[in-house]
Amino acid sequence: MTLGQKIAWDDTVLPFQLDKIDIRGRVARLDGVLDQVLEQHDYPPLVEAMVAEAALLTALIGQTIKLRWKLSLQIRGDGPLRLIATDYYGPSEDGEPARIRAYASYDAETIDLDANPFSQIGKGFFAILIDQGNDMKPYQGITPLSGGSLAACAETYFAQSEQLPTKFALTYGRSTERGEAESWRAGGVMLQHMPKASPLMAQDDATGEEGLLAAQDILDGDEQENWNRASILLDTVDELELIGPSIAPTDLLYRLFHEEGPVVYGAQPVKFGCTCSEEKVRQSLSIYSARDLGHMTKDDGTLTADCQFCGAHYVMDPTTLGFEAETPDDGQ
């Protein structure tokens, strides 16, 4: 692959379909965007790895939402790694990049940095939220954490909440190419059977962890055979094929699925992007009284707020905030 080809595929999500077997999917490569997501914070390597996995899943899943929609992943647990949150903002217009941001909350005193990263989340839930914009009720789906990885949790989510057989192959980590600085790279493939299953499928014979549905519970006959074959083929992928730079995503799809008739569509570029602003902070504080705001005010007479996603720091005069503001809230 030439340098130009490599750059063309970095920070993109490529949707595709396997026409002969009714399976769709996406290939994602994250490079600079992942560095930008993680450089906003000073996480230990274990936490960085979990945020990287969540961001990659978000890119793969989020590519399907419509323009101007927002898709969020939330992973919450009772362990030291309490929360991983990601947002994917659909492009404002066709041809524009989507935006991704992510952060984690953890207890630095109790987290075991030598343990399996997923184990530090503990028991909890995996959730997908979709915001369709003003005047539309947000969609939310939740499943328990299961399977030993965030990718496995996402597979369980789609089987249980959407009844769509889904499979991920992901890799991520720090990499160094000759003559270049160390940087984060991630790559992955998502397979998903086209929607056909009944949304009211019985779960008495569910074979997933803790009695949850799994892919084999949803399909049968030729569909099951085709799904099994595609899953086995995806299992043959290796890490270097996923993150490059030795093979383009289009070449990877052909190597894996040439007999299944892969058809690719337009690639979606992604970039780091945060939507925080002082105006939004002011709006969030507009429900508080002057007394409530007084409890949030620092000794120097200012009220401050920090964005957990990008680290932006806002300093405001509390007398201009809340529903008892002394001066008009002009965002200044």
C-alpha cells in the first residue's frame, strides 16, 4: 500500500454488503482521531485501551445513523472502571466527517492496572442511546455486561435488544512505524445479518451468557449456515490486516469474503469533535437558584465547569447564571 492509500483509509468507516448471503458490515480504521480522543486525558494504559475499544465500536456502530443524529455508548459498572462514555455525531451534511469523542471515569486508588482490563468494570450494563434531534424521543437499549470484552457486550446487545446476529473483530494499541512517533491505531470489522427475525422471539432456549440471546438463537437453516461461514472467515483475520498499513480495507474484504460477493459503498470519514460550549454550560445551570449556585461558587467568586470529553475549562460569574440571573444571559 502506498502512503497515499494509507492516508486515504485512516480515520474512515467503510460500509459493505455481502450480497449473496444477506449480511452487511463495516470496516473501520482509526488513527489520528484516536490519538486526539486519548490525548485529552492522562489515562493509564489499561483505561486507554478500554476507551480505544469503545471508540472503535462507536465508529462501527454509529456509521448507520442518519445525518445530524447522535449515537452514544455507555458502559457502567460497579468496579474501579466505573464509566466509559462515547458519542458519535452523524455528519451535518453528506460528504462531511462524522465526529467522535470519549472519556472514562475510574477510581485511581482501587484500579488494578495489571489485571484484565474488562474485569475492572465489574458488573453493570452496556447501553446504546440514539438522539434523533429536537421533538423526537431518544431511543435507549440496555443489556447486562457479558462475554469478557466490550465487543462481546455489543454482540450480546444486538442479539438481545435488536435480535440481529452481529460479530466484531477488533484490534487496537500503540504502534510505531520506522521513522515515526508512537501513536494509537485501531481497526475492526463488524458483520451483521440483515434484519429478518421476529422482535418477539422466545428466549426460553437462549444460549448466551446468563440466559441472554446469542446469534445461534436467532437464525436457522441456510441463514444459520451462511452466518456461521461468514463468522469463521472473519475469525481468520489477523491484527496487521485490521490496522494496516499493509492491506487496504477493500483488499481485506476481498480476501475474507470474495465468494460471498462483497459490495462496498462510500467511506465515511471521522474526526475528533466535542460539542461543549459556554452557552451549553449556562443552559445546564439555568435550572438552579442563586442559592444553589452559591454552593458551587469558588472562594474567588467564580463558578467553573470542565468538559469531561475534551477538558475545556469554563470560568463564569455566578450572578449571570440560573433563573435568578442579575444580568441577561448573553453567553459572555
